Amino acid sequence: MTLLDTAAQAPIDAPVVPAVPSAIPRRGSALGRLVGRVGLSLFGWKVVGSFPDLPKALIIVAPHTSNWDFIAGFWAYLALDLHANWFGKHTLFVWPFGVILRRFGGIPVHRESRVARQVVDVYVEAYQSRDRMLLAIAPEGTRRRVEEWKSGFHRIALGAGVPIVPVALDYRLSRVIVGEPFVPTSDWELDVMQIKARYAGVTPKHPHLF
């Protein structure tokens, strides 16, 4: 099932965000939920689909073609009350914004540094040492057009033994779409082809960059 199929199944009068299963890690912030819901409503967006009732998962968010993606995704993150970590370019974490971004799970990464090359092992170990954990990653790794997705998210999910939950940002529908979980295998080429197929027809902010 594609992500657009998931969106099509959502009723017209669906709430701004769906219910989140009890096993999913939560922040427990009533204020954050309110701010996120208001933010989504002001922009005319909704979250549709559903998360698996699992304590551990890796979320991939695509397409990533604009800084507006972060805003839409952040409103959804707050509204769903998720407790998740995510990578961001180190230049985003300047004072005072860096304090806020870290507070909400952000981790600065120097893409060309040795640290960036070690994040796969770091997060596999983190998954293995925790009872509950979510990690959100943009598989394209940049807002610029790329021919191939980066394989880091797949290697983390495979090494940690967690499912991949595909999430799309569709600007035509104004929807954050949560798809069915995908269980990775050792065949990266086949897996990435199947995962990308779920994003067929999704409309990004800048289509020529996806």
C-alpha cells in the first residue's frame, strides 16, 4: 500500500492527529500537544495513518526539499507527543536555537566528520540498551536533489532489529502521512526500491528536487 492510499482511507472529518498507541515513546507534554495541534491547524495540515503499537521503531520522513518540511514535521511531532531523536545539520544548532532543538531530541551532525560516520553504530547500541526508542531520519540527507537515498537509516534499523515506519509530507493534500511499518532485510537494493515505491505520487514542496 502506498502512502497516498493510506491518506485516501482517512475520513474527511478525521481529527488533526490520530491516536498514538500506548507502546510508542511519548514526551507527556500537554502544552506541546496543544502547540502542535494549533500549528497544524493554522497551516491547514493533518496527520493521517497510524503508528504500530511497538516500543521501538525508526521513522523515515520524505520528501525533504524545503525548510518548510521541518516546520510541518515539528508541528506533527509536538501534536503526536512523540519522544524521538533526530539528526540535524550542525549549523542549525546555533545559540539560542540549539538549546531548544536539543530539548526536542535534536542531535547536531557534522556530515563530513568522523562522528557522522559513527552514528550507525552509536544508534544501534542505543536501541539495544533501551526498552523504548524512536529515531527520525530524512533518508535523502539534504534538501538538494539526490539520485540515491543514504543507506544509514536502513543499516541502523537492520542492526537494531527494528521496523522502518515511512512518513510522507504531501503538500498537495497538506497531510503528514504515516505508513505501514516495513521490516528491513539484508538486501538494501530491494528494500529501498520497495520503500521508495510507497512514496509514489507524493507531492513535495519543490517537486523538481525529489
